[in-house]
Amino acid sequence: MQEICKVCGLPKDLCICETLSKEQQKVLIKLEKRRYGKLTTVVEGINDKNINLRKMAQDLKTICACGGTAKDNRIILQGDHRDKVRNYLAKIGFPEANIEVE
């Protein structure tokens, strides 16, 4: 017998919890200026419960070829990578309407 998801009640291989959580989140991508005039891209609004934020940060660092970290429910990347981050989030299932870029 297959494992049943406790949240949605479907078998684990058909579970839609992660998809539903992505559709309900409002993601904000913004550019901040840090010490010495360095630019950083900050991604906020991703709920850490259903999504592995550290894995997502690692993928973004690889795609953008930059350094960064994931802490306090935020992903911080070194440099201006707003377009690449928006494209990545849309590719992994976040709706374009819920991604706001500043």
C-alpha cells in the first residue's frame, strides 16, 4: 500500500501540496545596495515549510554564477540577477502574476 499525504489525502507520488503552496505565495525580488556600494538581489516571500529554500538558493547561485545565502526566509545573491531569478521561479512553477520585481 502506498503512503498517503497527510495534507491533501492523495498518494505521495500524486501529491499536489507543493504545487498549491507555490500558487498561493507572493514572491518579491528586489535589489538592495549594501556596504561599499555593492548590489545584492534579495528574494522574499517564499514559505520555507513546503519548499527547500537552501536547495533553491544553491540552484540560483549556480544559474547566476554568484555567491549568496539563504537565511531568515530570504535568499540573498551577490549582484543584480533579478531577471534570471524571475525566469527560474517561473520555470519551477511559481505563477508569473505572483512574482513582483522591484
